[in-house]
Amino acid sequence: YSTDAKGEFAEVWRYDLTTGEHSPALKDEWDVSFIYFSKSGRYQVSGVNADASTKVSIIDTTTGKAIAMPSLPAGNLRGVNFSADEKTMAFYLNSDTSPSNLFVWQLGESKAKQLTNTLSDAIDQNDLVESTIVRFKSFDGLEIPGVLYKPKQANSNNKVPALVWVHGGPGGQSRTGYSAMQQHLVNHGYAIFAVNNRGSSGYGKTFFHLDDKKHGTDDLQDIVYGKKHLQSLDWVDADKIGIMGGSYGGFMTAAALAFEPEEFKVGINIFGVTNWVRTLNSIPPWWESFKKALYDEMGDPATDGERHRAISPLFHAKNITKPLMVIQGANDPRVLQVESDELVAAVKANGVPVEYVLFDDEGHGFTKKENRIKASNAYLEFLNTYLDK
């Protein structure tokens, strides 16, 4: 079983059903994401969330030694499985520049065989960008990590516009790996800095809880300081930095425009909460098991309603002066359409440009490829119009 009760990170522990004894099985300097075994138990496969990438280790339990893997492209392994005779291993490999592909490997051979090529024939993989892990100091000196994508054409003589990307959650994590949406924007000349603000998972439980009941304040300042870091890079146009994100990241986008109205030039709110009072008071039945954890982090509306109103961008929309795009699913059970309707109307009343894209056949997130494409093209058109002009 997995627990972080014994330290900062999730560890794997063993429980003996006969003796009732608990003992450590596997730990690392990061969260151990998974552990499992081949059919006979000879091979142990484990994965660690190492600085926003998955590090997989395979051990021969008969010798205790790691299995030497064949030469592979850079990326994150997942879905490792062994054949019944334990002579063949299959796995998926995903990277910044390639969606997941299926490989098979005969143990001991020098090369693995790639069985699929899932990247579109219309895309040259050489045009895609590998990320780098970057850290910066926030307002209080706390070190904040992030995943940075630099367009190939960017340099000190050709500065590019940039976007701070905020992940969902609260408590999510931006990780390395293939993102068609991010690569599309980077390919069109926009740098992306996916900031893992305080409260993000993957960096220990202390870091994870630093934003408890401080949402829209301390974590928002991490995002602002992420923007300041972008401005320090000689290949970024310091006057052309926007913010975007989905779900909780959509909230942070709207919060940035409402509470730090001069920091970002534009914002793209994708399925984002803007009224925490309504959201926390209308939790659907299937969220019931998650409600206590959410209340522990966000606060109980019975006692923290005033703070929820104070951090909700909808109630402070009069402060928004920069162009805004809102993406909404008509069937969203978490962020009701009325919430985005109200935000869009309020910002329009300020005389501020607002683009509103409503998907009649989506909920909280995209399920249809054609809608993802439509949204990605909408992001690009909006940014070309209002950020890189």
C-alpha cells in the first residue's frame, strides 16, 4: 500500500496479513507512483514521479539487481507488462515530442521494437519542442518549479510572447510529456511556462499543503512571480505575457486578471471556477467522498463563505481590464454554464474584449477530438489578436 505518513513523499509499505506487521518496501526522494510484479514475482516494476517526469525501475528480485534497459528515446515509460514466460516486456513510451507509443523488448537484447507511431503524419517531430525543468524564487523566497517550453525560433534577437500555464486541481501538477495543445501554441511562437505553484502535488506533502485556505492569494503570487521569471529571460518579450489554464487553472487565470489586473496582458479561462461560493455549496452526490478533503483544503462554506467570496473572480469582475477568453461546457456539473455566462457579461460591461466559446456537447473538460481542435484554434486566434499584436 502507499502512504506518506512516514515522510514527505508517498512510500510503498508492506502489510503481513498473518502477523499484522507493517514494514517499508520502497521509498525514494520523490513520490513512488506505482509498484507491481511480473506473473511469478521475479520482476519488480516501480515508477517514481521524479521532478515532473516518471522514472521507471525494473529489478530482478532473484538477484536484487536492476535490469539494464535497451537504448530508448527520451521519455516516460508506463504500462510495463511481462509475458507469461517473462521473456518479453511490453511498455508505452511518451515524451514531450511524441504521444504514447507501444514497444516490445526481448529481455537481454540490445534494442526494443517500436510497434506504433501515433504522431500525425502531418507533423514533423523535429518541429516539436522538448521542455526543461526550471525553478525560481517566489515572493517569500520559496523555490517554485515549472516546465518551460521555448519556441525554436526564440532568441535574444527574436523575442517571443509567452504564457504562464496553470494546472488544474487544486493540487494537480504540470508534468513533462506530450501535449498537443501546448505544442500547437509553441509551434506558433508562444513560449509556455507551466508553473507548479505551492499546493501542487509531486513535491512533498509540506509543499502540497502550503496553499490550504490560501487559494487565490499565495499561490497566485507564485504565478505572478513565474511571470517575472519569464520577463528575466532574454528571449521573451517582457511586455507580451499572458496566462491560461483549465479547471483550477481557469480560476487562477480569472483571479490573476481580477486581483492582479496589470500583470498579464490577456487570459484564457478553460472550464474554470469563478464563483467558489456556488461551487462549494453545490457539490454533487458523486463528490461526497471527496468533499471533506476539498473542504479541508478550500474551507467549509459554512465557516469560510466570506473568504470564498473574497477570492471568487466573479464578484470582482469590475477589476478585469485585459482581454479574456472563456471556454465552457454546457453540461459541466462542476462549473455551471451560468457561472461563465455571468463572468462574460460582467467583463463585457467593462468594455473589455471577451471571446466566449461554448461547447454544447462537453462537460468539465474535452471528450471529443474535434472540440479540442476547435478550442486550440480559438486559443491561437485570440492570442494572435490580443497578445502578439
